[in-house]
Amino acid sequence: MRGAVIYAPRDVRFENLDDPKILQPTDAVIRTAATCVCGSDLWPYRGLEPIDEAHPMGHEYVGFVEEVGSEVTSVEPGQFVVGSFATSDNTCANCRNGWQSNCLNREFMSTCQADYVRIPQAQGTLVATDEVPDEEFWPSLLAVSDVMGTGWYAALAAEVKPGSTAVVVGDGAVGLCGVIAAKELGAERIIVMSRHEPRQRLAREFGATDIITERGEEGVARVKDLTDGIGADAVLECVGTAQAMQQALHAARPGGNVGFVGVPHEVAIDGQELFFSHVGLRGGPAPVRRYLPDLIERVMTGRIDPGKVFDLVLPLEQVAEGYRAMDERRAIKTLLKP
Amino acid sequence: MRGAVIYAPRDVRFENLDDPKILQPTDAVIRTAATCVCGSDLWPYRGLEPIDEAHPMGHEYVGFVEEVGSEVTSVEPGQFVVGSFATSDNTCANCRNGWQSNCLNREFMSTCQADYVRIPQAQGTLVATDEVPDEEFWPSLLAVSDVMGTGWYAALAAEVKPGSTAVVVGDGAVGLCGVIAAKELGAERIIVMSRHEPRQRLAREFGATDIITERGEEGVARVKDLTDGIGADAVLECVGTAQAMQQALHAARPGGNVGFVGVPHEVAIDGQELFFSHVGLRGGPAPVRRYLPDLIERVMTGRIDPGKVFDLVLPLEQVAEGYRAMDERRAIKTLLKP
């Protein structure tokens, strides 16, 4: 089969690779229907995370079950399945608590920009759709496997409630899906911090009521102007930099909440400042598996259409161009079709 | 009148001071029925917080209303009142959200180890009991004004729920009141980290089911032994040191919560570690005012008896000895009677 391999910053190649095989009785192998490039893939691509040796890339996927191990009974060959970037047995103590992305048998997927993918813990990880969905739904189902599930978690971690005011920091695919989530969870006012016109447009389409183009403390001041001077009930931090975290914490009102889903890079939180802010903070890799049945249903009934974040669609063999377009901000997110 | 003044580390004097007066129409003056020494008073006492100039001390109080300003209508002279270490108008946006300790007109009380005390924002700050309570209730009502209210907030911030497992880090008065709170909120298992026998005894009396004497990562390992290997649902951090915060964060299960109420001293939280832990975190000065009616009711009906944390009662003029006894850990908490 063929798949993407990263060798060095800005050096992603499309190569012939060994076909994945069932290694454990809990594995499945899927034929990829669609995969994509994630904002977090750009960290190593930009040289901001070390690449010790060349390795495959990709952790988002929807596809058709090709083969299952002997212990996998919940899905069968031919079914269309949606998964998550983190595998989960869905039976351990953490899974039972709803934290499948902290499963005691978790593996982070990392080989999905390819024709075929081995899925560990397939029984707990994969959710099959009722029937094979029309191809028009594939982008949204693919989004559910990561960015939409992550935006959903950000909104829940930020405790968005009906009638509340939400701020979204970050206008990437996750932030935009966070807008969808905030709206679905009943936020009355959704303020997005963005200075990119196409992303602002999509944010508004998804339900944003206000756009703030200022950054840092100036941006925070604009949030306060819109929130009786005290800040927002809920803030979704969808970037992962120290500046974005600072902005998020300062934009939340006393007693408000920040949900942070951008993997933090060199972020330290001052305990005393957090203390006096009264802001609640929760982050992490989204437990996407917990939300899959609900989010698949919202997609298939047309309630949400997160697939719109894919503004570039390329054949899988052009994966390198997919990275380039996102790196240069020519694309919000690149979908890849094998 | 007479009151405590701190001059330097370990130099607390009892002196003649000017009688407090109504300065604002929103003020009241109370005659102190009981006051006490707080764990946080020990920070400057031990030289761990700077003392720029000599100043009065104390922020916990119950007393009798002596005089009220022209805008204070909710309490009247002669009534017995309970307040909080933070004043609140109880009408601003933050108060309406339930965050009275972040009131836009907040002042932190600081002159309560004295015969009389001026209470700013008395209308929103003070809650009168139905009638003057018997003196046996005064210690518990005094505890409600700070340590019990703070333990209550710690348990709520840690999201203690019926059936959950709670860990209390810190066996001071706040931690012990946290045990009461966890029990009242329905925790099934309450694990207290303590190596002081008298405090262990009181913790058990308040509802602790397990005591852990190990500290640091060893203590965390013991918590995991008791919690299916994953950690506790709810952790109350009642100290404020970097070590205690670390211990608290590590003792919480993925998706669990840490409520932190010890004022953090040189505490920095690593963003990436917090991220991958999935632990939720909320702290701050407790919004005691929010809980006063409920906690007063629980005291007056005999449900809770947080006054037991006072294991030393002294006349107010012996305030210096009250500090010494706590500094040397001869007393958990000193009650002072004018």
C-alpha cells in the first residue's frame, strides 16, 4: 500500500509501505475512505517537535473494515466505521468513567495517512454507521473522528450551557468545530477570536455571533466589552501556545471555565493567578469515543456539517501539498482521498 | 479598643487601637463575639510573606452588630452575625453568579483579631442568625466564616458527588472541614493525608474512612492502591505549596477534579502535564457568602460541628500565644475570645 512518511521538517513523502496486518486478536484493518492533515501534524512539520527518525503520519480516519481479529465482534468486514485518534478498549476503569482517550490500553494512532490502517482495540475504538453513508457525509464523519470530537470536548470542558457566552480562541479546524459545539450546546453568544477572513466567514456560518480580531490583552479587553466587563462564561482554548492559554484564562469571568484542547507547548500556569481568577480549567486529548454515537447521529441527520472545515481536497498521493497548504495557511484543513 | 498587630515575623502584639467607626453608609461595626488565627496568618508570621509595615491581623469573625451605616437595612444592632473574610455587595455581576469572593467591591478583611471590627459592604456581607445562638454554637459559626466555608468550596470545586471517592491533602483546619464537606456531599470514601495523630483522630470523627501517612509520590501510590489504580474522583488541596499541588494533581484520576483552596505560594502548573491528566482544576478564595445560609442552618440543626477544629481557646489578649501554638503545631486552630 501507499502512505505518508515524514523524514524531516517540511519533508513529507508518499511511499510504498508494507500492508498492515492483524497483529493482535483485538486488531482490525480498515481500508481508508478518507483521511486528513491535522493542525497538530504541523508541529513536527514546522520543526517545533523533534523527528527522531522517519515515521508514518496521520491519526484521523474513516473507512471500511477489511479484516478483524478473532476477538473483534462489534464490527465486521464491509462496514463503514468511524474511530478516534486514541484507541480505547472501552471496558477499563477510565473508559467506564468516560475518559476513553485515557484508556489503560490506549495507543495514539499515527499511520492513518495511508491506504490501509491497523486499528488496535478495534472492538472499543470503532463505531460502525447503520449503513454505508453517502459519500457526501464522509468529510463530516471524518471530522467527527478528531476535530469535531475535540471541539465538542472543548465546549463540554468549558461547561458551555444553554444561554451562556462562549469565547473560542483559535480559528483552526478545532476552533471552528468548537463554534458548532457551543451552538449545539445552547450558547447564546459565541465570540470567535480570528483575523482570517475565510475562517471568520465559516465561523459565522457555524454560529459565531461576534468576531474579535485583536489579540492578547487587547483581545481580552474586547471580550470584556461584550460581557458586562467581567468576561465570558466559557472559553475554548484551541491553539496550545502560552499566549493563547493566557488569553483564554483572562477572557473567562470569575467562576467561568476554560476548556483547553490545543496540545500545550511550553505552557506554564501560575497557580496564584489561577487561584484568584476563580476560573476552572480542564483539558486533554478529547475522549472522542464517548461522543461518537451522538456526533455520528448529528451528522447523519444533517444537524451539523463539520466537514465544511475541509476547504482543500486532494488525492492521498498529494499529501505533501496538503501539508504545505495548511502550513502556509492557504487551507484550513486538507482532506485526503486514497 | 484592643487588637492584634503584627510587627515582624513572630512578633504579634496586643495593643490599644482606635475604635472602628462607620466610614461609609454601607459599613457596619460589630462587637466581636469570637475570632481566631488562620493558617494563612502563619505565612507572614513565619516570614514567608513580607510585612512592609506593622498592621492589624485577622479575617474571621462572628459578633454582635453595634452600629450600621445609613444604607444597611438587612441587619440591625443587637443581632448576631456571621460574615466572610471577603466582603461582598451581593449585587454585582460576580456576586449574582455566586462568586461573592470576587465581588467587584470586594475587600479582604484584615482587622478582626480585635474587640470591634468595621465591616464594609455589610448589607451583602453579613448574615444574621434567627436569634442569638447559645454560646456553644459560636465556634462552629466562627468556623463557617472561613475554614468551614473554604472546606465546603474545596469539596464543591473538586466536584465531590454522592458515592465518590475524595482525597484531602492537608490536615489543617481547612482540610478537616473539607472532610466534613465531602461527607455532607455524599462521598463514600474519604482519604485524608495526615501524619499527625490528633488530626487523624478528628478527621475520622468528621468522616474520614482512610488515613495515608506517606507523602509525595509515595502517598500518591497509596491513593492509587485504594482506588483501582487510577486515582480519586475528587481531591481537595488545602495547603498551597507546590508539593501539595503536585500530590493533589497526581492523586486525581483521569477526568477527576482538584479543588484548591490553599493560597498558592510559588506554584506553577505544567500545561502539558495537566493536559494529559484530564484533571479539572478550580481554586480560589471561597465564596463563603454563597454558602452562609446553608452552613449556618447545618450548624444550628447540629448536622455539622466544625467548631471542633478549635483545640485551643484563649482570651483575645493572649493572641500572641495563639499564633505560637499554631506555628509550633501544638494547636490545630486557636479561638480567641474578647
